[in-house]
Amino acid sequence: MQPVPNGGDLSEKGPVREALLYEQLPSERVRCNLCQRRCLIEPNQLGYCSVRINRGGRLYTLSYGLISTYRPAPMEIKPLFHFHPGEWAFSLGSWGCNFRCIGCQNWEIAHIKLKGEGEKRGFLSPERAISMAKEQNCQGISFTYNEPTIWFEYTLDTARLAKEAELHTSFVTNGFITSEALDLIGPWLDAYRVDVKSFSSSFYRKIAKVEDFHGILEVAERAKLKWGMHLEVVTNLIPGLNDSPDELRELAGWIREKLGSPTPWHITRFFPYLKLSHLPPTPIKTLEKARGIGMEEGLDFVYLGNLAGHPFENTYCPSCGELLIERRSSHILSYRIEGGSCPHCGRRIPIVEGSQ
């Protein structure tokens, strides 16, 4: 991660913009319709994400173009294993989140309140973001590090320009976006890497302060079926909280039935952090057992993450078991898919190939 450049004049292109997707209500209240919290915001108050404010019955975003983090990064680090493997995306993050996960590893940027016009956190215009991506030989733009939904106006403008510049686009998201926001950005978003943290509402309430997770599933299905986005699912397995076999079986079954058996499922190792610092890292045997459940439920590609050098980072042919892509963490060591197929048995491998 690098210091953020000033890619625009804050006096002309500052971070405060009127928001999209809100409705005006009596007594100068507003309802934000960007994420599934649908915050009812009183005058001069912030929404739950702390980057949207009601001023005189109008909703404004405070974070347009404010960059916390940027860097070129391989697609594999998202993780996106089946989308332009071996290519790089210019990866951007802002400030704030619509979750307050108690084990968040990016809490310094996610658990923050912005102050408005006085912010001097580094402004990067959409135009400059595209030119920097080109300068650094990236093939795509990825919105990541914090939740991309909450600086939606910026991600929308940048994604439009990215597609004009023939760059691919991806969201690394908690999936709590509304269907109307997804539909607005849908024409310009290629890949949707979504966290499904658990298959339990009680887990979501405890960890992320979210009452019900089913809307996350519905929007993920919409991204896949309505917009044809490439979709991969990540579950960070936390010991004793979301690692029960029955719950994992339900989650795997949903992926198979609603998204399709070729959809990659990444099961990643939890490391203790923040208010979950008292827990141990996920045992490797627990991760391997979870992967076995996914395979038993009929998924073709189940990966283990945060385990550099583990064989289940690799891609194998679902039919013959041939090693197709060998990885170590975010690096591709060998790539053996030929013409979109397994070179050994000829099975088609559903990967959106780039220049690898």
C-alpha cells in the first residue's frame, strides 16, 4: 500500500456529493437505499456507514474519491481464481463500512467517521484512477479493502470509465448492496467476489450487526443470473462460530443450487484480530474437513485460503483430477489449461481467461 496522491482539486472535485439512491421523507428525513440497512437518517445525522449525511433533507456522500489505499494487485489475492488468472488490477479502497465486524482486519479504515469538506485524506479522480491503472500495466480495476458499496457514486463513475478504457472491473464485497444499486452498476461490473460469512442469522448479528443474511444471497444470485457477472464466494472459517458441518453443508448446497456447481468457494483460515483476538487460528484439519463437505455437496472447485503452499490452493480438473493451475498464495506457478479445457481429459474448465 502506498501514500495516496492528490489526483484532483478538492476545491472543485471534493468528496461531498449528493448521493444516489435515496428518498426524501417528511420532516427533512431521508432514507438511504444503497445498502440493505436502508438507514432512516434524521437531519444532520450520519447513516450507519458514517460516510453519508442528511443535510436539509438531502443525502450527501462524504467519501467521493477519498482513497485510503491503492496498489496494483494480482486477481488471485482478492481471491478471484477463475477470473483473468495471472492478471493485475489497480485496487482501490476508501473509508468506512456498512458492517462493524468485530474481527475486522481492516478496522483502521472501515471503522471510521468522516468529517466532510475538511477531509484531506487524498483525493483521486476517476479519470486519474484509470490513467494510473494503465501506467502501472494493470488489466483491471478492483474496488476492495473497505466495502465498495458505500462509496458507490465513485465506484460507478470509475467502473464506467474502466469499461470505456477496456479494463475489467470487480467488487470485493460483503454483499449487502441493494438490488437497485446492483442494477445501476450492473452494466459496468464484470466480477463480484462476495463474502458469505455464515449460513446463520445469529452469526451475522453477533459478528457484523446484521439481522438477516438472506438478502446477501438474493443479491448474489441476481449478480449471477440477471447480470452475468463472474461470481466467487468466500467464507472465513472462525473456530466455534461458523464451522459447524451442518451449516457448511447448507452453504455449499446453496452455492450448488443457486449459483451452479462450477462456482468457486474459497474457505479461508481465520487469524485472531481485534475483538476476536482470544480465538485460535482455524485448525488446518477443520479447513480440510470443510472443503470435503463442499466437494461432497457437488461443488467442482473448493479452495483453501490463507494457507500458502497447501495443495488445495490449486485448481484440479473435476473429472480426472489433473493439476491445472498451481498456486502459492497469490502467485501462479504453472498454468496448464489449454483452449479453456483440461489437457488430459478435455473437460471444459469455466475460467474467464486473460492474457496468462
